[in-house]
Amino acid sequence: MKRFFGFVKKEFFHIIRDPRTLVILFGIPIVEIMLFGYVITNELKDIPVAVLDKSGDEVTVEIQNKIYSSGFFLRGGNLYSEKEIEKAFRKGHIKQVIVFEADFSEKLEKEGTAHIELITDASDANTASMIVSYTNAIIQDYMSYRNRQLQMPLQINVETRMQYNPELKGSYMFVPGTMALILMLISAMMTSISIAREKELGTMEILLVSPLNPLQIVLGKVAPYFGLSIINAITIVTLGNLVFGVPINGSIVLLMTLVMLFILMALSLGLLISTVAKSQQQAMFLSMFVLMLPTILLSGFIFPIENMPWLLQVLANIMPPKYFIIILKNIMLKGTGFEYVWKETLILIGMTVVFIGLSVKKFKIRLE
């Protein structure tokens, strides 16, 4: 028994002397509980909402102030015609438009009823349902307050319209997100593991002394994954359209061009990971921790970025899948052209150049 406890003691000291093991044991659980605790929430926060007020009277202003002071919504600006609604949604700056009919206060007083229309961006079906529910509840709370001293209660009829996804299909949300996740993992993770495997098995040295130069070796490693990722992208888009009914309202040529850009970016990130990782295990760990969890949690795939604390929003802004998902939703669901996704495209191009530059800088012709 004494030998057994001595062995346990030796193992304990072996663990606490290894920083990497301590990070896995204590660091990752802390990071994950903080991420999941802040990211996974059913509450709304800082949702940009625009208003089209055809009446502009005291009652409509009071309702607007009630909505904006709730803490759930931000002022997304005022619209002056229904033609501006579609353009505002395509820019992606707002999630909902509240439309007050003309002579709102007058109709409410004389006829006892008035109409409000809630037009919501439903490309994210879950968030859209929550936004409508919150807005409707605030309006009804306002009317309950006004009707407390009235014998004949006034009524506001709230009509809802779900833009881009009238049936609130969940596939409109998970197909673009799944596409980003799959392409990120296959392109980046498999590339990093492939090159790390060559280092671990000692075959990279054989490749480096071959007639091929380092650039040809790297391109030869990533080319198959580039082709396979394109096939995966075509498969996902086809299945999403034929099986789940996700439309492709925009240009298919523009869509596939930007898909190839994202794949190239992911491959360059995989190369960068491979220059850091010395083994397949390290490459797998870095890929899972750097790619998979952030893609699921911080890209806007499942959980709205607006609901997150500011620090996580900052981290979300450096996650490539965030911009790719925005591009996919704009082209596929909203039918927009390049003029609405050029900023996201430039960001992905910039990331690709940075990752390739760092990979080339860290790539060593001779193994250590």
C-alpha cells in the first residue's frame, strides 16, 4: 500500500509540474463555463430597431420611448417610406421595423383601435420570434397602463410580418451556420493535422529534401482539401435548397466565389496552426479549441452576438465564420449583391493575407 501511495504521489507531482496538463484540467473548464454562461441565454439585448411613423403624434412617440427604454432595444433610426424598409434590412443594421399607421392617435381615440405592424428579419427564426414577443409585450403593457382609468378600453392591433423567412423555418439558420462550421473544420483542421502528421512521423524531412520546394509541398498538401471543401459546399447548398427549402435568391456565381474565398482563408489558418503544432494531438487540440467552439458560440450561428457581453462581442468580431455567415444569409436569403457584402469580403481577404503571411514567416525549411 505504501508503494501504491508513493506511486500516486509521483503521478500527482508529475501532473502539477506540467503546465499543459494544468491548462487542460483547470483552464479549459473555466473558459468554457464562462463562455457558455454568457453566450447561452434566452434574453434579448441591444437589438437595433427602426421606426416608420406615419403619424408622428404623442402616442406613437410614447410607445417608441417605452420600447427603447426597456433595455432590450436600441434606436436603429427613422424611416420615412415603406421603400426604405427592404434596403434597411439588406444593410443588416436593423432587426425589426415598427410601422405606425397614419392618424394613429386619432383613430385610437375615435374608433378605439389602431394598428401597428412589426416587420422582423427572420433569417434567424428563433431571434425573430423573441423580438416580436418582446415588442408585443411592451406595447400591451403600455396599453394596460393607459386603460386603467378608462371604462371602454382602447386596443392596439399588432400585425407581424417575418421578412425573408415567413414560415420561421429553422433550416434558414442552421444551413448557413453548418456550412461555415463544416468548411472551417475540414479545411483548417484537416490541413493542420495532415502537415503535423508528417512532422510527427518524420516524413516531412524526406519531403523537404525532395525536388519539390517548400511552397510546392504546402500547396500539394492543401490542394486536395480545397477541392473536397468545394464539393462539400456544393453538397450543403444543394441539400439545403432541395431538401430543406433554403432559397438561393442571389447570384450563385457570387456565392461560390465567396465560398472559395472562405475555404482559402480556412486553409491558410490551418497552415498557421500546423506551423505551431508539433504533433497531431496538438494540432487537433488547437483546431478544436480555436475553431470549433468559437464557430459554434461566437459566430452568430446559434446565439445572437448582440446578447453577449462587450468582451465576447470583441472576440466575435475577429472570428472569420461570423462574416461568412453574414455573406451566406445576405446572398441566399436576402438576395443581395456584392454591394451589400463587400465589407465582409474585404475582412476575409485581409484575414487570408495575414494568415498566409504568418504561415510563410513561421515555416522552417529545416526541422528543429
